[in-house]
Amino acid sequence: MQKELDFYLQHRKKLIAMHYVNFVIGWDMQTDAAENSILANSEQAAVISEMSYNLTTDPEYERSVGVLFKHRDELDEVLRHEIEVVYKDIQDTKKIPLDEYMAYSELTSQAYPIYVRAKNENNFELFRPYLEKIVEFCRKQTVWLQTSKVKGYDVLLDMYEPHYNQKKYDQFFKVLRKKLVPFVKRKTKKPVKVPKWATQTFEKEKQREFCEYIRDVMCFDKSRGIMKESEHPFTSGFGTDDVRITTHYYEDHLEYAIFSAIHEGGHATYEQQCDKSLNGTFSGGGASLGLHESQSRFYENIIGRSRAFWEVHYPKLQEIFAPKLNKVSLDQFVKYINRAEASFVRTEADELTYPLHIMLRYEIEQKVIAGELEVKDLPKYWNEKFTEYFGITPPTDTLGVLQDVHWAYGNFGYFPTYALGSAIAAQLYHHMNKDFDVEESLKEGTTKKINEWLRERVHKYGASKYPDEILRLATGEDFNPNYYVDYLIKKYSKK
Ligand code: ZN
């Protein structure tokens, strides 16, 4: 086995170097590169992707992983987990017939521009034939990849969040349907008026200054990461020592950049606080999409929208934008950033109504993959369910079934991780408060104490364990959605 282990460790270095190339290129294209310098479709991009492909499908690499998997009990804990994950990835890839895979890649690349047109023109029929083929592939995928334990829609869910299946999600969404839907209906009866002060012009440079201040509040180590601008905010990292975030400034929308910076700052804290020994392995970074999202949403919503946080930092915001916010009290500001209303678009939804948008998508995907709902019936079904949960009906498909890009990419099973992230955040918050008074700790001016707790309980493990296992280690219990619903109801009952 030693020979295979040596080969694996050497080959992993090459694969990780290739990740680095792709990470830097991806970052550059989304932040600094000029519009016409797009690398995609270039000769260089084709060479790089061929090199990546050859490295991942190298027969000797595959053979070594197979041998190591057989002898995994002799490996240390971190490497054992890594080999299990890598082995499963290789096996899963092999289960998909190559011709189907190639045809599908072509289909999704064709589907994207059609989807964009269909959305812009409010024309679901244009996108329908593509979506039908995508769904057909996803249904087949559940058969190719099924095991004795994981079948149907669970196959897709497991791809995005290992070990979370319909049984767990059903319990989660059942709690939401029962407790949250009626509460949201009561709370969002009256439309919310945007106060006049919030519609002033907030200069971009000043917003940037405040976002830089926020990075210090969150103890973001600026010697190991940067912040830039992009169309859609995101976090991208290479190990613990090169963690990059972006935000986007709208001069007529002050809160957008601030909460994007806090959200991405949460993702970045996770990446920066992984154990350094995991750098250069496949076990660094976040354990899953849901767990990553739990960190960003923890900082953004639970901490960043709390009164305790702004008690300390609102004076700084007022100072930077003086005199624009001089007459806006702390209470007015906190009320404004926590307003809740029924709205059509998921990405613009507030903290309270957000999970219901996800619940709707989850239920639809479940039916579609099971073959109980056909693509042609989607717009009608979407609008009926939407009306049932929110009490309002989308006036167009653009604001309804066509609003998200995920299905055009074939990402069925992805959405639930968004809501799971918020729910895990609330569970962690409950347990953190048992160890120390979280809001009280914010009076120190930074999130240092919170970061330390999360580093010890969650971040240090990186991706060296499954997300459900990390949650158990952190809280001493399995996933429990009640903390989340209780947190939301308590918070939004106060107002
Ligand atoms: Zn996020």
C-alpha cells in the first residue's frame, strides 16, 4: 500500500496545483478582467481543462485510490475520510454512461442562454423542452447512482449535502409548514413602506469604507485575504491563507453591500479558521454547502441584524455618512434592516420569509423527480403553491417559476441546503449561548469570541468529516429544526 499512498500524495499535489490555476482564473474573470478578455472558449482554457481532465481520470490515480480505499482502516482519520469521498466520486462518475454525460453537458450549456431569454421575455414555453430533457437526465441519474440505502430524489440531495435525505428534510419542512406559514401570513399582512431616509444616495466610496471596517469587526485577517467587487457577491478560497470575498455597491441601497460583506465574511471566517494542517489536501474548506451557508447566515442574520450588533457599530455608520443618518435612530435603523414582507423573488426575500421560498422549491423538486409532476405543469403548480404559502400570486413566470437559474444548470437537490444552513445556524446559536452570552460579547467591538467558539466546534475540521458529524460534535445532538422556527418566531414577535 505504501507505493499507492506515495503515488496518491504526489498526484494530489498536481491536482491541487490545478485547482489553484482554476481558482485564480475564476477570480480574475469575475472581478478584474476586462469585458472582452474573457478566457472562456479560448485556446488556453481548452488546454487547461484538458489537463484537469487527464489528471482526474489518470488510471494510476484511480488504481491507487482503489487500493487505499480497500486498506482505509490503516490510514489516519483525516486521510481515511478523504479517500472515502474521493473513491465515491470516482465510482459515481464511472456509473454515468459517457455518451449520456457528453450529451447532457452540451444540453446544459445550450439551456443556459435559452433560460435567460425565457426569463427576460416571460416565456416558459421557450425553456420547457430544455427543462424536460434536463429533468429526464436527473431522473436517470437517480437510477445510475442509487445504492441500497440512497434512492430517488435522495441521490440528488446527497450530492449537495451528504447524509441529508428526504426523511430529514420532510421533518424540517413539516415544522416550517405547520408553525411558520401561519405566522408569516399574520406578520406580512400589511405592505412595508421603505422610509425616506433609506432612499438617499449613499456614496460607494463611503460604503466601501464601512465594509472595510466590518471586515475588522469580524477579525478577518487582511494579510490572508482580500475584498473586491463583482456583479454577484461570492467567496473563493485557496486554503486558509488566500481567502477572497466580493461585495457589490448600490448607491441607492445602503444595506445590500453591508449584509453581503457580512455574509461573505462569514464564509471567509470558516475558510480562514480551518486547521492549517489541512492545506494542500482535499480536506480543507467547508464540509458541505449547507454547513458553509450556516456560517454565512449566522453572521449575516443572527449577529449582523441584531440590535446588540448595531448598538456598537451604528455610530460608526452614522459618522461615515454624516449627516445623512443623524436623524435616524438606532431603533429605526434596526427595524428597517429586519422588515419582513411577502415577496415573489427568493434572492430578495427577508430572513423570515426566505425559508418558505425554499420549501416551495423542495416540494416541487420532490414531485418532479418522482415523476408525479411534469415540466409542462410547473408554472401553474408553482403559482398555486406560492399563493397558498404567501397569500400573493406571481403576476408573471419571470417572477415565478423562471426566477432561479439552478434548474437550467441541472442543479436539482441544491435548494434545500440554503434553508438547512439557516436552521443549522440557529441550532449553533442556541448552544453557543449556553457557553456564553453571545449578544453581550459583541460589546467588545468584534466577533472574536464567536469566531473562537466556531473555530473549535466547526471550522477547524474543514471538510475532514461529514457535515452531520460536525454538527453532532458541535452541539451534542442531531439536526433539530425547532431551534430555527423558535428563533424566528421569537425575533419577529417582538416587533
Ligand atoms: Zn452564501
